[in-house]
Amino acid sequence: MVSSLEIINIIYLCTGKVPERIGNRYEAIYPYDSFEASDGLMVIGAGNDKLFGELCSLMDKTELLDDERFNCNNNRVINHKELKPVIEEWLSDKKIDDTVDMLLAAGIPAAPINTIDRAAKDPHIAKAREMFVEIDHPKAGKLKMTGNQIKLMNHKIDTFRLAPVLSQDTEEILKEYLGMTETEVETLRKEQVV
């Protein structure tokens, strides 16, 4: 987790300043943040002046490039509170998926912030990564469950041991772990202990 803090570590180590929580915004680049579209949240990562210019063109707001508050990354970081509503106004009537496709086509990093229903339907997450799988349960029938998060290049992990049904492993436990004989287990059955 410490290594994933990247710039936060450097800010502290170089300046002694403890950075404050800033939400989803990236500390040193703007716009690199979460933004509200008409149907939910998404991330836009216009991480340099060229990408910001592309974003301004898509928004039909090229005048922002001449605005001293936004004409370079450092100024956009300082004035992020003024820039975020401009971007969100542009997004206010746009759908996440359409906007992400448009931004990616222009070379601007973007992605939806998935709710669980979106993640469960996402072709990469649900299908290619098999993070949601369907299994057959002996009593409940077909069930959907979370797949194994560990993925190995040359080995597919597709075995799922289901929680045992009531008394499924009783005989094995009594014999193997408690050393009981078949006769002792049968006696317990007759006495309705197991």
C-alpha cells in the first residue's frame, strides 16, 4: 500500500508536508479526477497539455486554452475547483459509455467508475477475467458467485469447492480426524447423534 501512494510519499519526503485527503483527484495533474455524467461517475485523465487541448476541443471550449487559470498543468492543478464544474457541465447530458468511447478515440484516458451492476455486466471483468461465475449447487441449483481473483498465465483455476450441505462431511471427519470405526459411526447414526 505504501508504494501505491507514489506522489504522496514524495510530497512528504521532499517537503515535510503531510498531504490532505483530496478525494479522487490526482495531486499533480488536472484534470485527472472523477466527474459526474448524466448516468453516473467516470474518470477522465487528461494528464498533459496536449490531452487537455484534445479535451477542450471535444467540449468545444478551446477558449480554456487561453485562460490563464487553465493554460498549463500547474495552473489547472491550482484552479481545479474552477475547472471541474466546466467539465461536469459538458458531461451533464452525456452517458458514461458514449463519453468514454469518445474520449478514448481521441486518445484521452477515461473509464467508468463501475457500480456492482456495471461490473457484473462488464465483458472484461465478468467474461474475460471470469470474476463472476455460475456453478451448480447440489441443493440450490445454479448459483452465481465471485470467481477466483488469482489468475495465472498457464493454469486456469476453475475449481470451486462449495460450502458443504448439512452433514456432508460428517463421516469423513469422524473417521479420518477422530479415528472412529465404521461400527462407531453407524452406532451414532442409529442413536440419531449424527
